[in-house]
Amino acid sequence: MEHVAPGLLQLSRAVNRIPHVGRMLKRFVPVANYEGIYPLTEKQLVEWAILDTFDWLSPTYDKPQTTATLTRWMNLSKMRNVEVLKAGHLVARGSKE
């Protein structure tokens, strides 16, 4: 991924510059491109492209859970004031008294 992601990132950037359709078409380039989304340096853009693209393409250890499962885990841990929400990804918080 370290060798491929930088080139794919450049391709994604080039595609993004195509008037009217670039933003949509860049999604077909299989690389994480955070340009214009986060205030990252060039080095950070490449690092994030490598790390996040690898994460997307290697889901071996990715075990997404449901809201119900996370709520059950929080309750089994005897957490109080439990909140479980989906804010882009699953988030839980509570307090241990």
C-alpha cells in the first residue's frame, strides 16, 4: 500500500479537478483522499491515504457492532447514564459509579 497509495492519491486529486463531475468520479479511485476536508500537510495527506486505504481494504479484524450489542455491553459493565449514538460511527459513553 505504501507504494500504491501516493500514486492513487495523485490520480484522485487530478480526477477531482474535472469540472462538474470530478467530485463524484474521484470516489471510483480506491484511495482515501482528505484534501480539502481536513487541514493536513502534504506528508499527512499521503500518510492518511496509506493508513485509511489499508484499513478499508483489509477488514480482517473489523468487527462492526450494532447499537443493541454496544448498549448490552455497557449495561453488563454496570455503566450508568449510558448513551449510545451513531455519529458517523458508533459511540458509547457512560459513567462508572
